[in-house]
Amino acid sequence: MISRRTRTGGALSTAAALGIFALAVAGPAARAADAGTPMDARIQALEPELETYVAAGMKAFDTPGLAIGIVSGDKLVYAHGFGVRSKAKGGTVGTRTVFQIGSTTKAFLAATLAIAVDRGKLHWDDRIVDLDPEFQLKDPWVTREFRVFDLLAQRSGLPPYANDSLGILGLDEAALIRSLRNVEPVSSFRSTFAYTNITHLLAGRIVARGEGAADWNAVLRQDLLEPLGMAETSTTAEAIEAAPDHTQGHRWTPDGTVEVPFTPIFPYAFGGAGDMNSTIEDMARWMRLQLRDGSFDGQKIVSPENMAVTRTARVAINDKMFYAMGWVGISTPNGRVIWHNGGTPSFGAYVGFAPEKDVGVIVLTNAENVGFPDAVGAWVLDRLLDNPRVDHAAAALDAAKTRFAASAKAFVKPENPQPTLPLAPLAGSYAEPSLGQAVLRQDGDGAVLELQDGGTVLQLEPWDGSVFTIRQKPVGRFAAMVEDSGPSPAGFAQFQIDTDGTKPLLRLTIENQSYMFRRE
């Protein structure tokens, strides 16, 4: 699915929720319990209000199901499921119900890098070109200087979500990594926060090579899932569908959520950037590892020193928030919080903890993340840290509706469009450095562009003169994914003429990134 919802939902990203904790500095203070009360008792005291808050938020966002867990004192103190696994089929959500967890996967990737460093297989300051000679970015100096600690730090200088759409168009891991060499940087290296996912594919490849494993998923299972006993966690669409207690995902709209099928293309094509499925009980084990700085049941899995490296600030997001490696750090009025959210086109997740207070929360939902799981997680930690009370869910819902309206408005056809450009003379073979070969053929008033590498077929529909909207056609392995992606187009296509005035050009703009096809 090449849909605007992969952004408004924060697919594999923190984009929809970066302002959540910043809201905690305003509003009247309200305490969950006296500051001297043990954390277990504070959690128990919060339960009735928490369950009311979750139920109200689920109704407001039309979220079918949610599961939440709160960990403290090296145990899962509170765990509860709400709602149903599927709008169509029902089924109760529980603490062992399987959800996609999206970009909260990135912290697992960071931990596998830390383990490799512990073992001497890698070093944080190793140059990527020394580990993978094929690695290349547009800027030769950045290519030479890019190091292991840069892979997850979200400060590459590339535009946000650089070439993510190519994965949704069907390009494989190698092609996605290779495509970064064609992306123009938009800021200087290491200076500006800009969220990317493809750099994590490269990180997964590098750690797998260092550990002598087939792929990153094999490293994940060997180094983390098995030692932690996360037996119900998996990394494929087939695995979550086969789980007897799994949720079905739902796309969000202001008018209600819509159930959608699983697809092996997204998020599973993005590996360590977001391909995991898990449960509250399994994620509680992961949280215990974080709160114990790399140890679990008395066994050291990651050294405290290298666990700390994954949480060390790499780039500022704003004056109170920074990005580390698979984690966001935030200063709240009453303590530091480390967190990350996750979003796929039909699931949402939040994982956050206050290390000095020895408490963490996990929230999993079976609806696209437009801010609700993040809001619940922020609300819980605010209450347990005695931060000012803020209705994060209400603020997130208002923001989601605003983003949705703005995105839909972008595709409203002009009142007096120019006549549609004749397409017959433009048909033929085209090529683009990242997307490869393509064939354009006229199709009624519009055209069809068939991408040879990924297997995607794009429908070009008249919009204004030489400009057409783009929709991905539901064919082959993309059928179920596209049919349920929503009504809006994915982007725009515009026909132009080469500077020498001889050959036509076709510029595709998807998710604010452009790809220029030249006719061969």
C-alpha cells in the first residue's frame, strides 16, 4: 500500500506522536497516589481510572482491541486486554493476544547490535564501508564517514522516510539499500533529526554478517527471543496469522476503523525497522530486560555499558526530546522517560519506561497508530511520575483528524482543470535509477505504469493537464493490500520534457519524494 496513511499512522515511525510527552508540562497537577507509596500500590490505585480512560479512548478512536501491561519490580504488575481481536469475527483480546508492534522493533535491533559489540563482532565506530563495501550514499564523504552508531540514529541527512515507498512498491531489501545512493540529502550529516527505515535494513544485514547468521531475524531469535522466553513473538505475516490468539488489523478514518488483511509486504519487508509480532506477556519480558539494564532472571544478556549506548542521545528532536538508537528520550517534569512507538497501516504500539522509577508500560492496539497507544502510554507514565495531568488522547485525536483532512484535501481536483495531456505518444519503456525499468501504456483517459522490478502496476488518472494522480492497482501479491488501503490516491505523476527537448520525462511524487523516469 502506497498510502498517505503510512505517514498519518506513523508507520514504522514516531511521527504521529513526537509531541505527546511535550504536552505533559502543561495543565493542573493531579497525583495517582502519594509520592512515597510503593510503585506496585501506585499502579493498583491507578487501575480503575486507567481502565475508564482506555475505554473512553477506544470509543473515541473506534479502536477494536487494546492490550496493556505495566512492569515494575522485575514483574508484570498489571496486564489487561480490552475489546475484540476483530471487528468482523469478534474474539476477546487478552495478554497473550498477538499484535504487530511496528517500529518498537527498532530497539530490539539496537540491542542485537549491542550484543555484537559485547562479543567483539562489531564496534560502534566501525565504518560501514569497511563492513559492507557496496554501501553508498550520494555524498562521498558521508559514505566514508557513516558508522555503526549512525545506522539507527536518525541523523543521516537524508529526507524523512527516504525511499520507504519503494518497499511498499515491492522492491527487495538489497534494492532498497542500494536505492539510498540516489537520494539527495536535505541537511548536513548528523545535524538534524529525520526518521528513516531503510538504514535499519542495512544494520540488520551487518549484524547478521557479524554473527554469521542467515539474517537479522535469526539473530533476534537466538540472541533475544530465546533467552528472554519470548516464545509467542514472531517476524512474518504467516506466523501472526497462524497464531491461534491473534488480532486482525484495522485502518483508521475519522468515520471509524476498517478491518484489513495481513500482507507479507508491509511491514515485514522492512526487517529490523518493524517486522515483529508480539504479546503483552512477551513484551513484559523485554521491558524487564530494559529496566534491569541488560539482565534477565539473573543472566546478563546485554552489558549495561552497551545497553546505555542504545539510549544515549544522538540528535535533538526539540529542546526536551532526543533520538538515541531505537529509542526516544524525553525530560518530563518528574523524571526521564525512554520510549518508542510503532505503527503499521493497521496496528499501533507504544513501549516506554522511566528507568529511575523502575516502571514501564506497553500498549498494543489492532488499529492504525494515529496517536492513541502513545497517548495511553504517556498518560500512564505521567500519572505514575506525578506529572501534570494532560488528556493526551483528546489531543492526539484532534491532531489525527487534522492530518487526515489535510491529506485528503491535497488530492481535490482543481475546479477548472486543463485538458488532459494526450498519452498515446508518451507510451513506451522508461527507466529510473531506484525503481528500475517500467512500461507505460495508455489506458482509457489515463495510463498504466508497470514496474518491472517490484511487480507493481500503477494507475495514472487525469487530474490537471499533464498531472495525473497515482493509485496502486490490486494485482498479484498486492491485491489484498491495495484493496483495503483506503480511497485516496498515493501521489502524483507529471509528464515533462527533457532539457534537450527531445525525450519525455515522467516524475512520480509519492510521500513527498520524487522519482524521475526517462523514456528509453
